Amino acid sequence: MSQHKTAVSTVPFGQKIAFGFGMLANQMFPAALGIFMVVLVQGLGFPPFLWGIVYFFPRIFDCFTDPIMGFISDNTRSKWGRRRQYVFIGAILMGISYYFMWQLYPENGLMYNFTYFMIWSFFFYLGLTIFSVPYVAMGYEMSNDFHERTNIMAVAQWIGQWAWVIAPWFWVILYDPEWFPDAAAGCRDLSIWVAVTCMIFAMIPAIFIKSKSTINEESYEPLNLKNIGNSLKSIKEGFIEAFSIKEFRKLCISTFLIYNSFNTIAAFSFFIIVYYMFGGDAGAASPWPTLHGCIGALATTFIVIPIVTRMSKKIGKKRTFLISQGISIIGYIMFWFLFVPGKPYLFLIALPFFSFGIGGLFTLMMSMTADICDLDELNTGKRREGIFGAIYWWMVKFGFAIAGLLSGVFMSWVGFTPDAATQPEGAVTGMRMFYTIFPIVGTLIAMWVMYDYDLTEEKANDIRKQLELKKANG
């Protein structure tokens, strides 16, 4: 039985901040990527189906490497512990590959740019796996207290949300002719600033979060090529055991539904604002696409996360989840009525409501996953934060991959034409309908899935007492 356990009840605030900087990198890369990806369509002429492909396949690759990385991280014997060295290496690989991924020139032609971007995307997502799986597991290990886990994730999400405050301003920079002659040139230059800054932020948890040596741990699986078959078997068994826990299965399914539906329509906000509210003039639409993302992120930072954290302590994590997702549905409905040509300021009213969806989701779900790791230890005697983190984020990333593919499918379905001055009749209306209806359906199903989730504070505390008793008795 593994006795590896470094968590304490109360975590120093400085350690929470260090973990939060990792979350800033973990969120800044996809935040920037989501904006830069629009340039593939808007500035480099990628048709929607190719856009969907470059969204989909690298993320599917990421989904398969995550559980392998989780197994490696959980079973690493090292004087630095199980996680820190991978976080550091992954940060470097992410930064380098992100920069090269965006060195695209229109004169190289569509198929060359498509192939080049696809290849570097695989390197980027490999780096993301090496970084993010051990990084998330570090957070699960930081405390064994039911509410302190929420506090850790709330601080991390609060810091991470600044990525979504900052990144939307890239719209303004990329499409301002005083900055760059075109958006593709803007991506080439801006990518170096994003890559270096995020690489430094991603290294901070590896440098400052303490961990115990695992070099003498005898219970870990061997990590060598000879045992690769056994390793893959252990990964499969870990997946089966994790998904046999009903509560964890509910977290994964509901996260997949909410995050997938949100990301499917996320890029549509730019096109709706530009083509529906400003007649296709991206310059005239500035800065409203930026404000859509920025104000939403500020609402998450200063309204959603503090409210969700406080509510979870008062009424429990599950009830807080259900209420916060219900509020997000109100926001999606409001968007249908508040995207009004000539009055772009109206949609700002919906943003605080809409922001409860993703803002509440990750603050609560990461805390709840840490609770489930205790339940798994009680059942199996193993600490497998890496495996659970990998599986949970596998669902997130698989949802993101599906979302990218669906975005391209939906744009093709409604007849959206990239770079057209005007869109075919019904194309933008179709995008608006998907923008409202699709995430509402996904959220409602997720709420139904979570309705009978029953790992309460009382049960979590009882699990901790049983674990402490077992350890005390040897």
C-alpha cells in the first residue's frame, strides 16, 4: 500500500499563489489559441472543415497521451517528487512549440499552412500533456481538507481567469493596422510574447511548490520500456476503477457536456458581433468582441468565483453547482434578445449570468475530484491524483476536440462563408440559434446527471477519518 501523502489541512497562501500562476498559463494558452484560431479562417483562408480538423485531431492525440502521463507521474521515483520535473519540462515544450505553430505566411499556400500548423500542434499538445497532468495532480495533493480544497481551486481559478481578461484584447491588437499590416502577421509576432510569458508562469509551480522525495517508494510501478505492457494494463485498470466510482463518473460526464457545449459556440461570438451587429466590418466591430470576452472574465473573477466559493461552504458543492449552472442558462437566453444591431452595449448585461457556467464549473469540479481521490484511496489503498486528473482533463480535452469539430460542422451547415463581406441569408441567424440553444441543452443534461451526486461534506470527512485510522493502525 502506498503511504505517499504530502497534503496538509491548511495551505500557505504563497503556495496557493504559486499554484495559481500555473493555472494562469494553463488558461492563457487556450485563451490565446481560441483567438488566434479565428485568424486561420478570417486571415489565412482556412475553410470551416479544415478549421474543424486542426481543432480536432491534435486534441484527440492529447486525450490519449493524458492517461499515460498520469500513470508516469503517479509512479515516478525522484528526489524532486512525482510532479515538479514534468511541469518544468512541459512548460518549455509548450512555449517553444506555440511560437513555431504560428509562423504562418499566406503566400505559402493553404495546404502547406494546414500541414505545418497541424504538425506543430501535435508538439504543442504533447507539451501541454506533460505540463498539465502533473500540474493538476499537484493541486489535488495540496490539502486533505474539504473546504480548503475549494479555497485552493478558487485562488487558482481567480488568477487563471486573468487569462480570459487579457486575451480578448488580442482582437484589438491583431486587427489594428497601426500594430500589424494583417492579422496573420500579428499572430506571428504576438505568439512570441504569449509563448515566453506563459512558459515562465507554467514553471512557477515546479520551482516553488514543495514536494517530498519519492525515490525510495517501493509500491510504485516500474517505469521502463520492458514494462510498457504492464504499464498500459495498469492504465486500463486505473480507468476502469476510476469510472466505477459513480460520483467521479458524474463529474466527468457533466463537465464534458458543459465545457463541450460552451466551446462549440465560443468562437461564434466574434462572428455574430461582426456580421450580425456590424454588417461584416471587423474594424467597426472593435472593441466589442474584446469586451465580450474581457467583461465576462472580469465577472467570473470578481463575482462568480467569490460567490461560488462562499455558497459551497454554506450549502454544499453539489447544490452550488446546480444553482450556478441554472444562472448560466439565464445568461444564454438573454444573449438571444441582447445581441441587437446598433446597440452592442446591451449584451454586456448578460455576461455576469453567462459567466456562472464555466466559472462555477472548474472551481467546484476540481475540488470535488480531490474529494474523490480520498474515496479511491479508501477503496484501493493508492494515491492516484495523476490518473484521476488525467481522466478528468481527458474529458475536458475530448470535449474541446469535439467542440472544435462541431464548430466547423455548424458553420458549414448554416452556410457561413469565411472572409465574405456579407453572409448568405440565414447563416448568421443559424449561428445565433446554435449559440443560445446548444449550450442550454448541454447544461440541462449535466444538471440532471449531477442531481443525485452524494459525496457530501459529512461523507468526505468520514472518509478522511477512516483513512487516518487505517494509517494509524499501520
